[in-house]
Amino acid sequence: MKTATPTNPYIAYDSYLFTDSSVKHKPLVGYFDYQKTWGDLKTTNFIYEIKGFNGNIEEINAIKTSAQIRDRVRTISEQGGFFEYVGVSNEQFGSNMKMIDTALPEFVASMLLDFFSNNRKTVADLAGALSKNERIASKYGLSLTNYEYKIKNFLDAVALGMVPSKPWDGFAKAHGGYIVVKENGDVVCYHLYNRDEFRAYLYENTKFDAASTTRYEYGKLYEKDGKLFFNLNLQIRFLK
């Protein structure tokens, strides 16, 4: 029996009730059907202060190529610019992430900058690079396993109800399972009794993606209070 669709504008899903035959009492359990992407316009923008830049702001912002954000990030770096993470544009999103781990916004910011600086796209590859980041390593001293655990927690929260612009209580909105509908029509279903498998699936099958710079208002150098800044936008998608 189909139930009312939950009101989450950031994840495309429907909710269904299924009888779970894996347990003796056969409870009715809710399933979420995830289809495309996660991200809420500019509420998922990460802010970086640019230090040491000796180039021309207008010339950077005028770069119009097929990979213009990567080319802008690369040119800023080539012209002495250093990207220092300073915060998330939406305070609520930052607060939600800190419920998972107080350092999570900084970890995701590092992965996001890496995504726009190199050829790495998958969450697994970006987390691997994060574990080798010398600045992050000297500050936190964590292993790849530590980062994997934290990123899996983040993906799990996103999948099960946490959205950027609304307060999150830390509780899942689905208690039975999760249905992933791929673009080719394949369906993957996970009972939340198998939470570790579900989290591993998210970790191994998601990637960062570049959104529209016009709609999401990022990817340009701008000055504020005598300082120079650059925003990058976080979008997470399933691998095709």
C-alpha cells in the first residue's frame, strides 16, 4: 500500500509499506526510494578564503571553459592563491553536519576542493585522498578507516532524512529500508537491519558532481570586508 510522500525537496523519493519476511513477526516497514541527487541550491555552498593570490579577479571570473570551475581553481592556485576553508554558507547545514562530527564540515570541504582540483570524483577516492592530506593529517591524525566511518555516517544521514536547510534531530526518517532506483531501471533494496551493508553501498556508489554555477551561485572570486573568497557547491549523486 502506498503512503503519503514525505516532504523532502532535496531527495527524490516515494515511501512504500512492505511486509518484511526476514523477521518472525512480519512488521510493516517504511522504505525510501532514492533516485537522483542531493543538494539544495546555495545552502550547500562551502566558503574558502583565498590567501596569497597575486592575479586578477576579473580575469579569473571571466574564464569560460567546459570545466570552468576546475580551470578557475587551478589558475587561482597557479597565481599564488591558497584555499582556506572558513565555513558553510548555510549555518543550519553546518550545524547538522557537526551533529555527526564537529570536524565533518572541514573534511567535506577538503574533499570538495580536491574534487574541483583533480580528477577524483567518487566518494571513496576522495576519502582516500583526504586520509593522505598532510595538513588534515597533522591536525587530526586519523586513519582512512576513521574518515570512511565519518563519511559513511554523513551519507547515511543524508539518505535517511537530513536536509541542508532544516534542523536535524539525528534520527532516521525511514525505519524499514531503502530502495535505490538507478537510471537504467535497476532496483537495489536494503533492509535497515543490514545498516552496515547499506552504508557501504552508499560509500562505494556515490560521487561528487558539479552543479550549475548560475543557479547555485558559486565559482567566482569575490571580496568582502577586505578579504577575498571563493565558494564551491556540494552535490552528491549515485554513480551511473
